[in-house]
Amino acid sequence: KGKRAFIAGVADDNGYGWAIAKSLAAAGAEILVGTWVPALNIFETSLRRGKFDESRVLPDGSLMEITKIYPLDAIYDKLEDVPEDVKSNKRYSGSSKWTVQECAESVKQDFGSIDILVHSLANGPEVSKPLLETSRNGSKKYIGRKSKFQGSKLSFTHVGGSSLSLTYIASERIIPGYGGGMSSAKAALESDTRVLAFEAGRKHRIRVNAISAGPLRSRAAKAIGFIDTMIEYSLANAPLQKELSADEVGNTAAFLASPLASAITGAVIYVDNGLNAMGVGV
Ligand code: NAI
């Protein structure tokens, strides 16, 4: 029987989430996705109208099927946490059950359990602000969200399953411009990857890993504002002088979720053309 994957953070065909979904689908997994509530309508419409058909093509020529799209806003753990103005907001009131807890319950009701959980969310409210000028609220929100999401969602991952999230080298090296507490959030995410690997490994034999990805021109990355500079920097300085394709991250994700990686857990794997290994620019 094929595995079932839930990928949180797919709202178009440009990001890592989409590429990971494709690689997992190509390997035979059933695909469920969690889409940010305000982006849900346009994503579903575009999908239905065939706007993504070209990028849905899998290596065998078939089109990736998404079994179900769940609305999700990972800022909110449970319904009680949602402020009134959000509840009544036009972009939210059309959907329901989109807090992390409710979404997990819906998936459980629909499918029982999942084998693979992917966290590919990006949203730093103050990302363009230097850390010195970042409000405590802005950075705290972001840090808490990442970890809690993994923790609560892991509870319905199948015994022997695996979980994966996306991180960035700004967690361990200085990347000017990656602000708003996002660097701290990624550091926390990597630390949680290790601790959760221990806890979930002991308890359910679930593996927990992260991919530290190189720069990709995704929607979220464009919002940060320096993505073209980062891509040029990598092209000039990385051991492999080629643009990184989202599929290369997708394929690593499929490997990590597969039995080929059965002894890998608590790991942060670089998929960045080797840029992390450089000490200075050339
Ligand atoms: P993306 O824009 O394709 O994906 C981010 C997704 O998160 C979007 O679909 C967005 O709608 C969703 N999202 C934002 N706030 C949300 C919320 N509150 N609840 C639910 N969904 C929400 O961008 P990308 O770049 O593919 O990001 C995926 C992951 O990859 C992120 O964790 C990012 O930090 C990481 N990454 C990206 C790099 C890049 O250069 N693009 C480099 C290294 C890591």
C-alpha cells in the first residue's frame, strides 16, 4: 500500500511544498495538502482551471493528483485562539476548521492517520526588520508556531512514519536581511528537530528531519526581498555552479521519507549546491 503524506504550505506551484508533493507523488504517495486560508480560493480555482497542469506532470507522464486540500492557518492552535476580527474576516469566514488542531482532527476523521508529514510554511510578519528592531511579539509568534505545529501534528503520524521541515542556514550563520526573528525561529526549528526525533523516535519510531535548503525564488522568498542577490551569490560561490531547482529539494524529501533513509533521524540535511561548506566567497 502506498504511503499517505500531508504537506502543509502549498498555495502555488513555485515553492518547495509543491515540489515535495510532486516527488512524493512520483514515488507513489497519496497527497494531502494544507493551504493558508486566505490563499485557498485562488489555489483551488487555479488548480481546477488547469493553471498548474504543466507543473503537475510527473516523470511517468501522469498528472499529480491532490486527494484533498485542507484550509489551514498555522498561527492558531485551536479555535479559542482566533480573535473575533479574524473569525469574521471575509477571507476566513468562508472556510472552517482551519486551526492546527481542527485540521489535524479533520485529517484523522477522513483518513485515520498519515505516514509522512511535511512542514513547508513560511511567514515572518516582520521579516524585513533587523532583529534589533523586531518586536517580541513578532519573533515569539513565529518561533512558537513552527515548533508547536510539528509537535501537535506529529500525534497523528503513523508508527514508523516520518516528519520533515524546511530550514535555512540563517539559523547558524549571519545572513543580513533575514530578519524579523526568522533566523531565531529556524534555530529553534532545528533544535526541535533533534528533540522531537528523540521523543517521537522512542515513542512511535517516527523519524524527524529537516532540509536546510538553498535559495529558491518562491513567493515567500520574493517577499523577503533579497532572493535574486542570494541566487546570484550562490551561483558565484557554491561548489556546484548551477541554479538550485525545487525538485532537488523535493527528491531529497522523498528519499528522507522513504525506507532508504530508515536510520536517518534528528538530521539537518543541506540541499544547497554545497554553499554551506564554503568559508569565504570567491
Ligand atoms: P512558499 O511561499 O512557496 O511557501 C510558504 C507557504 O506557507 C505558502 O503556501 C503560504 O501560503 C504558507 N503560509 C504562510 N503563512 C501561513 C500560515 N499562517 N498558515 C498556513 N500556511 C501559511 O515559500 P517557500 O520558500 O517554498 O517556503 C517553504 C519553506 O522553505 C519555508 O519554511 C521556508 O523558510 C523554507 N526555505 C525557503 C528558502 C527559499 O529560498 N525559498 C530557502 C530555505 C528554506
